[in-house]
Amino acid sequence: MKTQSKSTTRRKWWSVLPVGALLAGAAWFYLDHDAVLSMTRGDAPVTITERAASLPAAPLPILTADGYLAPAQDAVLSLAASNTVAVVHVQEGDTVATGAPLITLENRVQQATVAQAQANLAQAQANLERLLAGARPEEIAQAQTAVEVATLTLYRLVDGATPAQIASADESIAAAQANLARVQAGATPAELTAAEATLRQAEAALRNAQSAYDQVAWANDIGARPESLKLEQATFEYERAQAQYTNVVNGATPEDIQVARAQVAQAQAAKAELLAAAHPADIAKAQANVRSVAAALKLLEAGARTEDIAAAQAQVAAAQAAVLQAQAALDATILTAPFAGQVSSVAVSVGEFVAPGAPIVRLGAAQQWVVETDTLSELDVVKLHEGDAVTVAFDALPGATFQGRVTHIQPASELKRGDVTYTATIALDATATNDLRWGMSAVVNKWQE
């Protein structure tokens, strides 16, 4: 078994020397006091050895160990993604809350991916909602109308033309024949008189417009004057009346007669088709159309199939997963504080490239301090147990003593400078002073209870 380190022995001697000096001073005081009393009373003087033996012994620590101050929780933080640094949100010494952003990398691509994934999710949800809602009343009404039309068409093919349809066809033939007769007969005297009167009226209007124009024809702005516009309109009306009069006088052209005869033939063919029996193929086609539109109506009334709804739900779930994946990729570009604490170091700057896993920020929860020993020997560790009360002193704060309690003892030893040591963690009371700083050296003492 190895002995304690020299630093541990030195710490123990420095803790014992003040106690010895105190005992010596007390012995001298009491010795001197008793000597004065004995001289006054005439008693025999008390020796130093006798007086020291009569004094109570001062308590001594049963173990002493060196250590250093640290936050109760600390972490060296890194990012899972790699890119250049866009924003450094903190600097050394800042206090941050849980979840506060510390470092943000360039992440425009990740932001765009999140937006696209959210749009796909919205589309998938809208499709699912449409299937669950079913057909609108207007769509069902339209399908019902289609069924009625198809049914009536089938009945007409099977039953033939109705009397009303035949009468309408006869009227169309009579109108076409009357138009043909009128075209072949030419213009009536009344039509000739009317056309001639229109032409004479147009001639008079043209003369009046020409006379008014001639009175101002010398003007430089004659093209913009109203007389010029009226002359142009009167000329157009005269030419139109002249053409109409010529058509009336000359009568119908061979082309006009041919068109009128074609209209008569078309009306007669329509009646013949109406009276003719329906072809079996036409009836079969009409029956198939009735079945088709009736099936479409049933589909609308039945709503979406279970399989279609399940497929739409699966699309929504896949879109949600894509959103989560895209958001996770975006979150990986932002380093946040896993707990509230103080930033002790920041290792990157804006524009610097960061690799995954590289340590960039160290954070400590300085609201609660602990002392971790590094010289607790194997001879002393057996005297210390979790839950034991201890006192802690710091080299930087002479005369100040803090109360603490052992919260953890490392189960395995470490070999430091040839000595076997164990690490014990001591939690300081919450009343610890604000003068404490991360890394201060400390001395831990356990006293005899």
C-alpha cells in the first residue's frame, strides 16, 4: 500500500501548526495567570507540564484532502452539423437560460427544406380532409342531372319521336321552304321602293355633309373638324344604301338560292331521322351511358373508400415525418444551452468553419458549486462516506470556511504522481459566497463527530 503524497502531508502539517500555537499560547496564559495567583496567595507555583496536562485537547480533522472548485453541472458543447458560423449569440461570462441559442450556423438550405416539407404536409392534409368530407351537394346534383339526361335520351331512342317533336320538325321544313320561295321570287315592289327611298335619303345626307365640308375646306385643321367626320360617315351610309339597292334590284344570286335549298334539305333530313327507327348500336350506346353516369352518382353518394382514406392518412404521416426530419436538420445547425448556466469559453467566431463534434462552447451551472478532490488517499477514503458533512476552505478566501456534504465517491482509484487517489464530490451549501470562481483550489476537512 502506498503512502500519502507530499502535498497531502504538507496540508496536514499546515492545518496542525495553528492548533499547536493556540495550545501553547493558552498554556502560557493559564500558567502565567496561575503563577500570579499563587504568588499572591503564597501557593507553590504550577509547572508548565502540569498546566498543559490539565487543558482540554483541541479537535483535529480525521482526514484532509486537496481539491478544486467546479460547477455542479458543466458540459463542453458541440454541433452535429458542419458549416460556417453565421451568428455567435454569447460571449465568455454570459449567463444563459435553458434552451437559449449559443451558436448558429449558415442554414438557409435547411430552412427552405423545412418550408417545402410543411407545404407538402399541408397538401396531404387537404387531400385527406377532402376524402373524409365526401362529395358536395352541388356535385351530387350535377351527377343526378346527368343520369336524367342519359335516361331521357335512351327513352327517345327506344320509343321514337313524340308528336311535339314531329310538329317542330314540320315547322322547320315549312320555314326553310318559304325562305327558298322568297329567294327565288326576287324582291317585291314594296322592298324595291324601300331600298330606293333609303338610297335617296343617303344621297341627301351626303350632299349636306359635302356642302358643310366645302365651307371649311380651307382650314389647316380640316382633318380634325367635325365636318370632315360627318362627310366620312355620310359617304359610308351612301355606299351601303347603294349596295343594298343593287342587291334588291338584281335579286338573289345562284349561291343564295343554293343555300336556301340546302336549308330545306337539312330540315327534311332531320324529320326523316326523327321518324326513322333507332339503330341497335345507338340504343346500346345510350344504355351504357346511363349505367356509367348512374355508377358515378353512386360513387359520389358512397364517399371515399376505406383504402383511399388509409392511403391518404399514410401520405399525411409520411409528410409529417418529412417535416420532423427537415426540422431536425435545421435544429442541428443551432447550438442551444442544455441547462441554465454561465458560458466559460467560446472557441469560434463568425465566418469560421465548424466540423461536427468539435468542442466550441463550455457551459457550467454555477448556481450550485461542488468541490472535487484530487489527493484523497486510499488511507483516507475509507474514512469518508457519501452523506458525510465536511468543511471546505479556499486559498483565495483566507479565514472563510464553507460547509459541504459528500455526494459521491469515485469507486475506482487513479494513479497520480505515483500515489493512489480517489475523487470525492462535495456539494457546498447554497449560501456559498459569490466570490467563488470556477477552478479555485480548496482544502477539504472531515472532523471527528
